[in-house]
Amino acid sequence: MSSNPRVALIAHDKKKIDLIMFVREHLEVFKKCRLYATSTTGNLLREKVKLELTSFKSGPLGGDMQIGALIANDEIDFVIFLRDPLTAQPHEPDVSALLRLCDVHNRPLATNLATAEALVMEIGRFIESSDSGKD
């Protein structure tokens, strides 16, 4: 893992506001990460939170698979994917494939705010330990 954790941020439409609020709440951690997102989520994070990140296509147009490719190539360390479990997604096979890649490649994955909270705490601890090792 690099000294700057590589984090993918994805959210279904009804969860985008939740993700923006979550990132704002943990902005100091996310500022120290290399961030990746699908298109609409990335654009909202740039606009609302002023974060620098790399964005890909929207999920239904292949963005989930682009992030999946990064996971398969060991270029993503953590994934926060706030899913909407109550709305059918037209690209559900892509979502399932992304979740499977996280399992196959042993990548920590948060799909709701409770697990995202635990994951961001771990990312913060990793950053702290990396920073203390630079002294």
C-alpha cells in the first residue's frame, strides 16, 4: 500500500448526498488520500467539497468496471460504495462484479455509513502510522 491510501468513492443516486456529507465530516483524512470516483459522484465531490480526484465514467456506463480494473491491478486500497439497497439498479451485474473483485483481491469495502465510518478510522490510523514513520 502506498503512503497515500488510494480510495474509491462511489454512491448510488439516493446515497450521493450521504457520501458528500460523510466526506465533509472526514475531510482531513480524505485530503491525504488519492481519490477515485465514478463520474457523477466525482463531479459532486469536486463541486461541493473541493476535492481533487480522478473520475471515471458513471457506474451504468462502465465506471464501476473501470474502478474494478484498478482493484484487479492493485491500484485501489479501500472502497467506499454507498449502495441503495431499496432501488433496483440497471447495472446490478456491474455492481456485483465490483463487490466480488473486492472480495477476490481482499480490499476493504464499505457499503453503508456504519462500515464507512469504521473504514475511514482505519484509513486515518494508516495515515498516522505512515506520517510518524517519516520522522
